Amino acid sequence: MLRAIKAVFSFMFKRLFLVAVIIAGQMAFLGFFIFFASQETFYAYIFFNLVSFVVVMFIVSNNENPSYKITWIIAILLLPLLGGFFYIIFGNKRLPDRLRNITSKTHAQTRENMPPNMYEQNLWDSSPGLALQCRYVYNMSGYPAWEDHFSEYYSLGEAMFESMLRELEKAEHYIFMEYFIVAPGYMWDRLFEVLRKKADQGVEVRFMFDDLGSIRTIPRGFEKRIREAGMKTHAFNPFKPHMNSMLNHRDHRKVCVIDGDRAFVGGINIADEYINRYEKYGHWKDTGVLIRGPAAWGFAFMFLQLWAFSTKDEVDYDAYRQQAIPQREEGSKGGYVQVFGDSPLDRVNLTQSAYHNIISRATKYVYITTPYLVIDYETQSIICQAAESGIDVRIITPYHYDRWYIHILTRGHYAKLISSGVRVYEYSPGFMHGKTYVSDDNVCMVGTSNMDFRSLFLHFECSAAFYDSDTVLAVRDDFLRCLEICHEVTREESLRAPLWLRAVRAVLRLFAPLL
């Protein structure tokens, strides 16, 4: 009992709780002010309702995802006095002029620092569909396809971590690391020792983490310890005690770049559960990939851009590109790789569109792994249409879950998908955290984006798409091996839900874009 009381008091004095309480207090003050003002005078009541009406008209006319629109319209209908103001503060994605200018500058920088998409033409010979996908990603992001000199797919986080440590030991010029979650433990201790040693050797080390993603895990003095070891560090988008929509935009990327010619990317954060050093939600199934060669520069440039955006520091991109070590591997592994980032500030839902392209252009199969299956009507329709056309569509989601409400939403999609011919599996040993797409033995994506609204619309994400590469076959084979220890959900199971659970699902689905 005493331990529980201490834990409660300890949590109450943590920054996450204190900032959340201050923001909740601001929301409560705004709510009480509007409510009492509307009770005091009829004109105030009319004014607040008029604001909500104008906001609804704006929502209906703007170019947003329909599910996002419906959620906010329902919220305003439920709270006609407050809903309009809450949308203005938290839901409006219209950027101020400063951020619009930064976004335009970012795209211009990408075009200047990336080569033309010279390998797109080669893809037309093997598959016009792949060529169009490659062209779309380049046109919308500025990131071209590169020859896949060497890439290695990792079916578990612990395998990728050991490989990452070996590559970090070889660093000569710089190391960039960018993670959503960082937690103390075995993984961080081993990583920190290598980073400190490399910093002592004169290697430039920059470490960026998401402030809200890591706020419950990083210990006090974390940043100070990193700086004292000779490294640069920065908390992305600090969680501050004031209401604003930018709090939604988190850095969900998990990237490690070494000397601009090696990069690791995938679903693996820096915490012991990701490498199964301890059991959190059963066995943790995660995936990642190492890219070696010129394509890795794309991730280095991506990191530097977000670092400059977040810290307001000036960055000499040419200096880091010139430091990139020439490719050590002779020849090419075969195929092409296209790395790209996704930003919530440019209003281009690049990752979702890339997912849709893979599904809609498949002729044989599409295999998907995702920890969260919280999809909008458009995505669900594209998946169902593919299955109804005879495409072998299979999806693996977790059996054990980290968020009960997301798991309820995920399972709420099963019935429709299975009825359309999609085969849905749950990873029986534990938690499926990998984010992979693979199709027709010629294209796959490995990255950081979940299939939910936050990843696809609100977070900074990144991915690597492989075309006609051996990595495609590695991702496919891992998926098929994984099926052997998964449970296939039957149609009867998907329909077997009590009335109360169906009601909860219906309510959660209404507000899914905000979860």
C-alpha cells in the first residue's frame, strides 16, 4: 500500500503529469468562460454558436480526410459552444505563414541536395506499376531511387541492434540517431558506451529524440549526460504547458545514420522490450533494415533537415555529403531502393498514398504487418477491393496489445476485411510491432509508419521502398514464416462480439482520428 502511494505521488510530480494538468486547466478555464458568458448574455450564446457554425463550414469545405472531418463535426455537435474553439486550437491544420515558408524551403532544399530520379526509367522495363510508384514518391518528396548496393533485412530487433553496434564501431565522421522512444536499460547502456567512445575519437554524434514519446522513460539529467560525453542532443517538439495543435506532431522516426553511407531504419526504438531483453507484451516481433551505399545519404539529409527545423541551427548539407565514405561494396545487390520522409506539415499523405499504390497495383499478393489497424474508409475499401479481385491479401496484427482501445478498433475492422476475402492473423506469441508491406515479389516497404491516423496524418515518419531487390524476398519469407506461429482469425470469431463491445467500437471509431 505504501509503495502504491509513493508511486502515485512520484507520478504526480513528473513533468508529463504537471504539463497535462496545466493544459487541462487551460481547457477547463476556456470551457467555463464560454459556458458562463453564454449564460449571462444571449448575444454571447449566439456568438459562440456562430463560431462553431462557421468552423463546421470551414471543415466541410477544406481538403482533409473525410474521417477527420466527421470526427470534428460530431465533436462540435456534442459541444456546440466549445467545439469550434477546440477545433481552432487543436484540430485546425492550417499552418501559420512561418511554417508554410519553412515547408516550402524544405522542399527546395531537398531538390537541391538530391540527384534526379535517374533509375525510374530502368523500372519501366520490369514493371510500369513500380515505375509509377517510384515517380510519385520522387515528385511528392524529392527523394529519388538509388541502386540497392547492399541492404540487409532483420526479422527481429535484437539482430538489428547487434548489427548496428558493429557498424557504429566503424564510424569515422558522424553518427546521427533519431528515435521516438528512449528508455534506460541494457540497450541504451551498450549504445551509450559505443557513442561515447566514438565521440572521444572525434566522431560527431547527434542524438534527437521525441520529447513526448520519451517523457515517461528518460531519467532526469539524460540530456546533460549526453552533452557531457561530447555529443549533441535535442528533444524534438518539447511538451510545453500551453494549448496548441503542434503538440500532435511527433517525431515517430527510428533512424541511425553512420557516415552518410549506412543507415538503419524500422520499428525498433531504444528500449529493452524491442530486443526482447524483458517481456512486456509477450514476445516482441519487430523488423528493420540496413541500407549501405549512396541511398543512405537520404536518411542523413532527412535527419539534418529536421534537426535544423527543430533547433533553428544552420546546417551545411554539402559538408556532410562530402564526408560520406565512398561505397565499400563492389557491384550491386540488384534492384533499387528509395528512401523518403513524411511530414505532417506539407499536407501530402505520402506514406498512405504509397501503401494504397502497392495494394491497388498488386496482381498476385499483398502481405502487411502492422501493430495498429485503425484505417479510414478509403484504405479499407482499397484492401477489400484487392481481395475481392482475387489478390491474396494477408495482414498480421498483434495478439497481445499495448493500448486496449486501439486493439478494440483494430479488431473492429476484421469482420469487413474477412468477409471480402482478406486473411487476418494475430501474432500469438506477443506483440507485432513491425511495419512492412510486400507485394508480388517485386516491391516492399519497411519503415516507421503504422496503419493509423497518427502515423499517416500527424507524425514525422520515414520509409524505405525496395523495387526488384532481394530484400523484397527476405520480407516475404519472414512474413510466411511468421504465419506458422500466428492464429488466423475466422469470420465467426470476427462476428462474435457482445452488444457492449460493438457499442464501444462504434464510439471509438467515431473518434479514431483523435486517438
